[in-house]
Amino acid sequence: MRVLGIETSCDETAVAIVEERQGGRRCLAHALSSQIEEHRPYGGVVPEIAARSHLDRLDQLVERAMSDAGVDYDSLDGIAATAGPGLIGGVIVGVMTAKALSSVHRKPFIAVNHLEGHALTARFTDDVAYPYLLLLVSGGHCQLLEVKGVGHYQRLGTTLDDAAGECFDKAAKMLGLGFPGGPAVERAAQSGQADRFKLPRPLKGREGCDFSFSGMKTAVRHTIEALPAGSLQKHDASDLAASLQAAVVAHIVDRCSNGFEMLENTPTAFVAAGGVAANIALRTALDQVAGEYGVPFVVPPVELCTDNAVMIAWAGLERLNLGLTDPLDFKPKPRWPLDAASA
Ligand code: KG4
Ligand code: ZN
């Protein structure tokens, strides 16, 4: 089974080809082009710029992935693309390209939910068996899910306001640390003192595993405003970055522990995915939580935690294995929860 996957839902344009043979799985090619430089002047992703940029780059990336893999279209079993959720202009570019390839080469089209891509990555990298507990932490999402099988997800908790990555991105902007904020906060935190500023621990002691990050973001703003006017120094920014990182990690740990208590089935593993899962302090803390509950902690390599096309090709392959394909009139979805029941 060999599938080409396309990712265009945010600010990475990416194409990958993955293959599964006699139980072994490999990535034959992954061509990825980040738009970070185009969005940097605006301090965030501009949807219109993103869509145009995907349109400019995607054809060449498809060609590059095909030539890097050294395969021809005849040898593909399916064409997958992120069909939502995400910035709809970009999603349309990816979906239309995948539909065109599918139509011309007479291959099945598979509409992949971007979140399902993140959710199933650990099966590609570590062959994790169902069911497992998944923490999905990115710039647009923060959720805990029980992954029971392809298409079978139960959402245990989600953010009531901002996503974790969004909180890092907005705080980094206030601290003058640049874009994207998560890696900048992590870097600044290395030389900061986490105990200098006390940031709130939202929902502490409360049942359930919903998340909330907007209070921390507001507390960062109030802390900056309380400094003498215009006096935010580099060490203040580092201390505040360290305090924020500690607060975010403590909050996520608290919520994940509750998540373990809410599971219906004994999980085979605790899996983290999404861009924020690249954060080392968070990884270390989550590893400890998994240990307390006696399951392995699995986190894909950083380049497969952030947005990529390998996860889309892989989710497409898993769906195709089950005979799950989509018609060419499938409509891209700006919103598309993984667990319809809790939407
Ligand atoms: O999964 P992703 O690439 O895109 C979305 O689907 O959102 O995640 C991007 C998010 C951004 O908010 C970025 O600031 C955050 O992940 N991020 C990090 C780190 N690397 C990326 N947050 C904390 N620490 C990091 N090292
Ligand atoms: Zn993502």
C-alpha cells in the first residue's frame, strides 16, 4: 500500500509519500516548505497570504516528492489531502490538487481530518496499538482524546478558550520574543527564573480535563504592565517566559492526570502530538505522568509533531486499508471535530 498525502491547512505546504509493506512502514519522500518568513512581519498567520502561497508552491512540491521517492503515479494506491479543519483557503488548494491527481491518475481520493493525522502519527512512528490516550497540543487545538480506532475518538476534554500554542504565540508577541512564539518562549525560558512571577493555575482541583489558557495570557500582560513603563528588559522577558512555560506545563499535567482517571479502557500508551509537543519541559513532565499510570509515553520526532504531510499520507493509508475513501465532490470543512458527539 502506497499513498501520497498533501497538507495545506495552516502555514506549511507539504507533500509526502508513505508505504506499508508486510507490516513495515516507511516514508519514501517528504517535501515541506514553511511560510514562516511570509507571515513573520504580521506576527501571525495571515489566511489570504497562506492560501496564495500554498497555490504557488504545491505543484513543485508534488513533483519533488514524486522524484525523491523515485516512484510513478501508477504505483500509488491513493491520494490523500487534509480536508479540514483549518484555514479554508489553504485547505481548498490542497483538496483541489489531490482531487485533480486522483481524477487524472484514477486513484482513490481520501479526505483526511488534520487532527486525525496528528492522532495517528504515533502508529506510523511507534506502531502504538489501540486504545491510547492522546494529548493534542498545537497552535489551534488543545484536547485530550481516547483513540479507540480509525474514526473512533472520544474527546475527554478540550480548551475552553485559547489553545496552548496560541497562548505561547500571544505571550511571545507581548514579550517581544518574535514569531512563532512557542520555540521563542522555550529558548528564553532556558535562562529565566520560573519562580520570579507567579502565574495562575486555572481549573486546579476541578474535575474533568478541560483546559484554559487565556487567564495565563492575561496574567502575562498584567505582569508586563506592572513593570515600570517601558522597562521590560531581556531578563524580565526570560523570567516571564520561564514562569509561563512552568504554568502551562503544570496545567497540562494536572488535566492529563484527570484524563487518565476518566478513561473507559486501559490505554496501551500515552501519546502526545501537535507543535507544542516539541517543548522539552512539557515532554519531560508528560513522561512522568505516563510513568505514574504505568504506560509508555510516546511522542513522535519533532518534525512529525509539527504540521507535516507524512501524517496525512499515513492517516490516508490507514483509511484506505479499511476501504474508507471519499467521493470527488467531498466539501472541505473549516471546522471538523474528531469526536462528533462532543462537538
Ligand atoms: O501543530 P502545529 O505545527 O500547527 C497547528 O496545527 O497549530 O503547531 C504550531 C504551534 C505554534 O503555536 C507554536 O508556537 C507551537 O506549536 N510550538 C511550540 C514549540 N514549537 C512549536 N510551543 C512550545 N514549545 C515549542 N518548542
Ligand atoms: Zn496541526
